[in-house]
Amino acid sequence: MKVHDLTQRLKARAAELGFNTVGIVPAVPSARLAAYMAWITAERHGTMGYLARPDRIIRRQDLNVIVPGVQSLVCVGRDYFTQPLPPEIAADPSRGRISNYAWQTDYHDSMTPNLQALADWLAAEIGPVQQKVYVDTGAILERSHAEAAGLGFTGKNTMLIRPRQGSFFFLGELLTTTYLEPDTPEPMPSCGRCRKCLDACPTDAFPAPYVLDARRCISYLTIELKGAIPRELRPLMGNWVYGCDICQDVCPFNRFALDTADPLFAAPDWETAAPPLLDLLQLSAAQFNERYANSPIKRIKRPRLLRNAAVAAGNWGSRAAVPALINLLDEPDGMVRGHAAWALGQIDDAQGYAALHNQLSHETEAAVREEIQLALLDINLL
């Protein structure tokens, strides 16, 4: 079979499997590898140590380490934008904000089988072949490779942007020893002088255009960071409890984003997309497991969601949250207790102050004691 014909049939099969865009590039190192290494050297990856592991760096430097004899890299995209929250819900501080991509099904669970089906189709067409599929899990610079394949251009917020669709799409990759016809991308626009994403970020996570300091990114703080959120960043996080869409929401290219027809990503109701903080603060372990069994939110587990919800409640500042926050002072996880203490320190309520004093009298974990003491200092009661 001719390479051109095989390549076109593979792209058609990818579309049948639900991928909105597909591009192919030779399996060579990313053109942005040097920039990535500089980013790692500057420690802007925070606590995500796996990004700097030597064995993973080697894979980024040579894709043959992943798949010996690899020739082609197939990059696919799948839209997930469902529609924006109604303004009155988006502006409601009593609700927890969840990034649009996480409103329902975990994209890893939905995309990986389809990408594997594409790999299986290719193997059935040409015979034995070495292949590997990744959906946000491999040691490759997927946005850079996808840019080289023509799926979009890199914006100042480091997101991959398609000129007429925006940036609300997932990426996946198929590495194969099959030679496929590489794409020659058409010229792309750029961000030009626009810096809306940089100016809108409440935590100043962009030290320069095209550079993200993950340590200040709300998505990192609510998802990747496993310990305490830095105190100085908590008041800047608003009511985000899982991820953040701010730098995408303000991007002019995303005015072209269309609602995906895929029901896997659409929230069944606004209570799911932006749940009341009081509900989140009172989630039992069983309720968490049931509600988020098929959601990407399950990956952070209940304690981190409670941590995030406590920060959001502190920023809300309503006395309505005080009883639930006091209950969190009895949680076995010290991180949860500490962030609940911080939140109580942000709310002017005598019951909350009394609970902090009581907790301090018997709290044994040093980090939590410090959180309580600082909370009481914040309200001049220590």
C-alpha cells in the first residue's frame, strides 16, 4: 500500500474514532527541548519531580528509547469545550469552580481506548509493528510535537491554540515504527501584542510570555501539589477547587470555541460543573468515591479536594461555611485541618475563633499548630 494512501486512511479512521484533528511528524526530538530543559533547571516544575527524572529526560531526547525504531508520531486532538458557565454562577463565590475539562468523564479513560483502537487498526493494515500510545502520560513534549504537526500554535499562556477552534482540546499521541507521510503545516497566526492571558492570571504564574511557573499556577496548586498550598497564594485563588480556566477564558481565539458534541464531557447540570462549597466541605469518603468515580477529580483524592474547598471557603468569607470548616478540624489528615484553620481565620465569626482556640489546645501536629496560630494572629486573637 502506498504511504500516502495509508496515511490518509489512518486520518480518516482517527476521525471515525472521535478525534477532531490529526497531524503526523517524524519521530525526532522536540524543537522546544532546550527551552524545556531551561524550564526544569529553573525549577519551575515545582514538586512534579517526574518531569525532571533522568530516564524521562532521555526519552524526550530520543523517542527511540520509548519505541525502538520509531519513525512517525501521530498527534491527535479531541475537543472538550461544553459551554461557559452562566455569568451568575461563574461569579458566585459560594460555588467551587472546576476546570471545564473535568466536568464529567476522565479524558484518559475515554481517549486512551480510542487511540489504542487506532494503533490496532494500523497494525491490522500493515502487519507486525512496534507502537505506543500516550494520553497526557508519556515523557514527550506533546504540545510541541502537535504544533509541529500543524494542530495549532503555542500561545503566550503555553497552551496550544487552533486559530478557528481555540485551545479547549485534549492531545494524544501514537508512536509507531511505521513510516507515515508527515504533514507540512500551514502558516499559523500568533498572539501578536495580546497579553490578556498574562494579565488575567491572578497568581502571576507567567514570569514572561510563553513561560509558565507551575509553582504559582492554580491548576498546579489544586491538582499536582500534594502538600500545603503556600499561604501567600491562597487569597489569590478565588473559588477554584480543581484546575483553572482563566488564561483560556480570556483568550480571544477561544471566542471561536464550539460546544463539543461529545456527551462524555458535558456536565449534566450546573451543580456538577460548579458545586456548592458547602456540599464539597461535607463530602464523606463514600460520597467522594461515588461522585467522582469516573471523573479526573478522583486523582487528587478526597483530602486534597477538601483542602481546595477550604481555601475557596476562606476566600468566600461567609459565616455559612463556619460549621463545615469546624468539622474539618476533626479530619485525620493534617493538611485538611490546617487549611480549614486558615479558612476560619479569614471569616469573622466568634464560633470559628473559639473552635481554633479549642483545636490549638490539643493539636499535636506541628504544621497544623502553626496554621492555627497564624490564623489567630490574622484576627489578632493570639
